[in-house]
Amino acid sequence: MADRIVLQGVSARGHHGVLAFEKRDGQTFVVDVTMTCDLERAGRTDDLAATVNYAEVAADVVARVTGPSFDLIERLAEVIADDVLRHDLVEVVEVVVHKPEAPVGQPFTDVQVRLERPGGAAVVIALGSNLGDRGETLAAAVVALREVPGLTVTTVSAIVETDPVGGPEQPPYLNAVAVGRSTLPPDALLGELHRIEAAHGRTREIHWGARTLDLDLIQFGNPGGPREVVSDDPRLTLPHPRAAERAFVLAPWLDADPKATLRVAPGDGGIRPVAELLDAVSPDLDAAGVRPGPGWEHP
């Protein structure tokens, strides 16, 4: 595909760098973004919805540059790429971060990091465990998810501890949510989730019973976007039919992605912000049996 949108020279002041004075005083960063997209429909229809709003991309870049400090511009470039790839139309993104005031110690004109990342459907995966070493199990599951070919995990929420919902009497859960991108189709991704569960001793004898590890595919594709998959197949219902009712999914999901939305009914009118859904389920998380959990046992 040869169609591209190039956003060049977005400049803002940030505090990224390893040295103390870089974090204290800040410096100017310049960012270039090249998005590979299919622009034929936009060119034929003159419809903004058929392309990527580069003003939004520029605003997101500036928010990252002026936002929380990173030691490395490699990390800054990575999170900018993740933000751009939230736009379903983007097939590939190239991000270049320039640091013209870098403390190199020698004459130079520019330092830059250039990376290229493929797109994919946005995916949301809920993790849960209430048997054995729950924290270690969740940490190992995240490692396993990161190793799945075709799956890119971009953000993992903090862990919450939750009271069991439904099923027999059982211990409390640790829950988290991972968000990312998948070039695998939904059924193949589900197969990988089941493989990871099985590797941690997951069995399914009792409906809603205790389990060493539970990995649920909550959503595949951005709601209303071209990669969204909506399915009523009982083997894989998408989006997850009970996600909108479960504070133990919504709370960590909101932590991982404050801009998240979920389709709760057919048609575009059924797309709701996760923040609104969580508030509707229970504005008081303690009352909903959701409380802060332990920190991750290893990153």
C-alpha cells in the first residue's frame, strides 16, 4: 500500500532523559509521524470519517511529549506509535523522535530514534486468578501474552482484588486487564488464550468455579471501527456479553485505557465509555467488592 499521511515537525517541550537536569529543565523534542493507510475512499468521497484526523494525532503527540517523563526517547517513540495505532485505518506507523538539544558532548545537529510498528485490531483481555499464587500466575500470564506471535500488549492495568461473582463459594480473585493489538483473527487469539490457561492448570469442570487462571477476550476491534468483530457465536461471543456489568473488568480496564469504549447494544448508539459503565455499575468500588490489589510481582 502506497498511501500515506505524513505529519512532520510536531514540536513541544518535554522532560525526557536520564540526566537530572534534563528532567528538571526540559528541552525541545520534535516528532515526525508517517501513517500508512488506504486513502482511496477518502479521496473519492471527501469524507473525514474515511481518513485519519491528523489534528488529533498531533494533539496526542504533544500530550505525550509534555506528559510524564521517560528516561529514553525510544520509550517516548513507542507510546506515540501505540497512540497512533489506536486509529483502525492505520496499517503501519513510523515515528521519528528528534532530540536536538541532547547532551551528546560533541558537535552534532540532531539525535533521533526512528521506529516502525504494524497495526492490528485493538483487543482487550481480562485476567483473573483465585487459586495458588495468584500474583505470580497473573505475572506469568502477562509474560506469556507478550510472547504470542501476532499479539502486541501495549498496556497492563494495576491489579485489583475482587470478591467472587456467581458460582460456588470460593476465594477472592486477583484481576487485571491487558490491552493491545492483534493481527491474529479472534478465534486464533482465543486459542492462544486457552493454551496459556491450560499451561497454568486451568480446568472447566464447574461453571464459574475457582480457577488458577482465567483469560477472557472482552473486545476485538475498536467499537464502530472497521476492524471491530461482533459475534453471537456461543464459542466466542464478542464483545463479552457480561463485561458491561462487571466492575472487576471495568475498573482495571479503565486503569489500562481511560479512553476505552464498549459496545453494549446493536448499532452505534450502543457504544458507551467504560468510565460511564463503571459508574453505572457502582460508583463505590468497595461496595462492588473491588479493591486495590498487590503490585505486580515482576514487571
